[in-house]
Amino acid sequence: MKTTKVAIGEKANKYIVAGVNAIYDAVKLTLGPKGGNALLYGIYGGSPRITNDGVTIAECIEPKNEFEQQVAQSFKEACKRTNERAGDATTTTTVLGGYLINKIYKNISATSIGSSSNDVMQMRKDMMEAAKVVVEEIKKRAVKVESLEDLEKIAVVSVEDEKLGKTIAAIVYEVGVDGFVDVQEGFKGVIEHEVIKGMRFPAKVPHKAFVNNPARYEMVMQDVPVLVTNYSLDNAAEVAEMANGLFNKIGTKKFAVLAPSFSDQVLIEFVKAAKNNYFIFPVKVPSLRTEQFEDVCAYFDATFVNKDTGRTIKSVTEKDLGFVEKVIVKDVEAREDAIAIGGKGNKGEAVAKRIEDLRVAIEETKVASHKKLIERRIASLASAIAVVRVGAVSDAETKYLKLKVEDAVYACKGALEEGYVKGGGLCLKEIAEALPTNILTDMLVSPHNQIKENAGVETLEVDSTIIDNAKAVRLAVEHAVSVAAHLITTKIIVVEVADESPADGYHAIADALERKNRLWAKREGQLLEGNVESEGAYDRMLEESRY
């Protein structure tokens, strides 16, 4: 078990302020259209990155002191939670939280914070209650997005480029609030996009014999019943018996089968059937999990023939089949997906119910990557998926633009969900001026003031076209107040003592040698006792010798 170090009372307070400011002092400089960028180290051996994305900058900052590092990690949680739920306003979250914590520790003595539990706990309660009032005011002031033009204003402000902002707004507007926009790094040096209509899921053509549109390397099926199962179809006789039974009942000479795999003998039987004008389209779906099979079934309005529940291939009837107007499966190495258009379930209640269940699952899921997977599934069922490929002349610019595009996408989706409010920090500033003065009043004005400071102006004229998505502003307030309320109640910080490395010993030797050199210099008369000018000259000499 590792040993620990403890900081209590006033020492803990100092570490809290220092740990918070390690993040706050850097991130706040990027807020607003005139905010600066940060040059960050590369990851996984990549080139350095340039960005003004708040959460990305915060993630890169790790104070050396263990106590400050632990506080910084706790403070980062605020902007990380905003990023997970809104994908935007992470810098605003940091500015709000950082300002509030600094104000509290500046205006209240260290003694009262360190020893008077009642005062701090009351302050925490006041902060949380005031935050609820502010959140309600944000909701009241939010304006519903009524047109593409409204969305364009939000995207342009977020991405800081009018042409690109309008493109992003158009994409999000087309896919809708339930749609999914996948932002990827491109390799053509330009920004390109595509919007896919219909459900998209990973699939393959099991054999080139079933590619019926060779010009586009596709297997295309139109107006077909669909069977969905997680059985590996390898028993040709059993499959043939099942197929004959279905053809006698469904009144058509074709249907599609989605299954993890098909044996060569089964595929041969399908080819033989085609010669007699009975068409069975095999769709290989080896990577689908059970919940994804259920999504597909909801879209097709099919019954899932699940081997885990005891269903058998022989038990399949025409009632198990769904229906789809068109399915396209690509037969290329670079892509592994199928697009289904016009599923029967999409026209009834099956898909709507499935989407509602998945929305509940998102709220209960804590892991960001799992949330994204569920969002993709909702987007597939909602028949709207867009892919944006971001490319530029250099890797650094590509990464910078990719983050900006992601922020703009989330800003637009947030606005579709909860509307928009005045931008430039005006919404929170006006709320602060309208409500009775309370513990959060100055904090609410801090983003507007920081934007002015970064722009180097005394007054800031905010055009009516400058708007923010209400969801991101709301979450920024909630998460900033939450992290501040918890940190101010902290009286004790306990950290693990890191294992010493050889480098620690080298630093200790260097410090000892420097002290020895100072004593030698004093003895030789080169550094007079109490002579500030000589002391400064010696320090400069030591500093210059390091380069």
C-alpha cells in the first residue's frame, strides 16, 4: 500500500486555489472571438496541436505538485461533464467556476473556510439554490429554433467561419435533433460531408455472386421481407426447408436474411434458388451485438430469431419477417456498412418506442463513449446520419478545425433541443442584473467581462446575430457551481506519495551543488551578505549557465 501526504486547513485552501488557477488562468484566455489559442503537446507520437477548445486545454494541464494536481483533476470534472452532455461551452464552464472559487477564497478569510463548517455549508446551500433560479431564468429566456437561419447564427459563432458555419448548420438541420453527425479527420485537404438517409448498420456481402450492381460494388434489394437472426447459417438442408416454407406463405419470390455468417453450402443453395427465380439475399452482420439486432428488428418491424432464447431456424414463420423498401450493402474493403431505407417499423410505433427507450438509456449511462454509441443507434433508427470529413493543409490545422466543427455540431444540436439565448455572455449578464444580488451575481457577469478583456476593449457591442445554445449555457452554470460548491467545503486533501525516480535524486544533487556554490561565492567575497544587487546578479548568472 502506498504512503500518503495530507494538507489541512489553510494549506489545503492554498492548494485548492493554486490547483484551480492552473486550469482557470490558461483556459480563460481563449474565451470569445478574440481569445487566444493554445499550443499543446502531441499525443501518441503525433505533432503538436493548436486549439482554443477549453476541455482539450484543461486535459493537458497537470501541475507538478501532488495536491494541486488532485485539485486540478477535480476542477476539470466540471468542463468534462459539460462536454459530455453539451459538447460546447467548456471554456465558459471553466471561467464561471474559476471566477467563483477565486472570489470566495479572496473575500472570506482562510480561517472561516478552514474551521467554520456552518458558514461554508450555508454558503454551499446558497450557491446551489441560486443556481436553480439562474437555470430557470435561462430556460425562460431561451428562444426556440424556428428556421435554418437561426441555426446558422449559432454555428457561425461556434466555428468562427461563416461559410463553414452555414454548412454545419445545414447538415444538423437536415438530420434533426435525433440525427447523428460523425466528425472525422479527412485526408483530401478540404472539408467534405455526406448525409445518409435511412438506417445504417455494419454489414458485408458474403460472396461476390450476390453483387447485383457491379458498377457500384453493391448488393441491392428492393421491397423485400426481412428475416433477422443471430444464428450462423451453416446447415443447408435446414435453411432450405425454412426458405421453402416461407416462399409458400409470403406471396413473393424474394426475401433477405441478416445473420452473422453463412456457410459455403448455404450460399450455393441460395445461388441455385436464384436460377429458379427465387431470390434469397444474404446479409452478413458478424459484428452486431444483441441490442443492435433488436434495433434493426425495430426498424424492419421484424421478430428477432434469437438463439439465446431457444428459438430455432425451423420455427421461423412468415410472421417473423419484417419489411424494407430498399437495402444497399457495399462490397468494398474500405467500407463495412449497409443502408436501409423505408423500413416498415419506421412508419409505425416500433421505431418511436425504441428511440424513447434509448433516450432513457443515455440518461442512465455515465461513460461518454457508451453515450456516443447509443446516440449512433438513435440516429440510425431516426433515419438520419451525416459524416463530416475535416481536412486541411497540415495535421495541426486539421485537428484545430475538427475540434471547432465538433463544437459547432454540438452547439446546433443543443439549440434544437432547448433553444438559444443571447451570446457574448449577455444572457448571464442580464440575468445577474435582473435578479436580486446574491452569491452568484458577479460570477454570472464574468464570461462577458472575460470576453471584453481578451478583446482588449472597455465596452463590448454584441450583435443580435451572436447567440448561444441554451443547453450549453445552462449546463455551464450547473456544473461550474457544483464543482465550486464542493471544493469550498474541502478542509483536508489526501494524496498518494509517488514512487521516487532516479531523476528525483539528480534534482536533489543539483540543488545541493547550487547551495554549495552559493556558500563558496560568499566566502570568496563574490556574493556579499545582504547585498541584494549581487544576489540578483548571481541568480542571473546561474540561470544563464543552464542554457
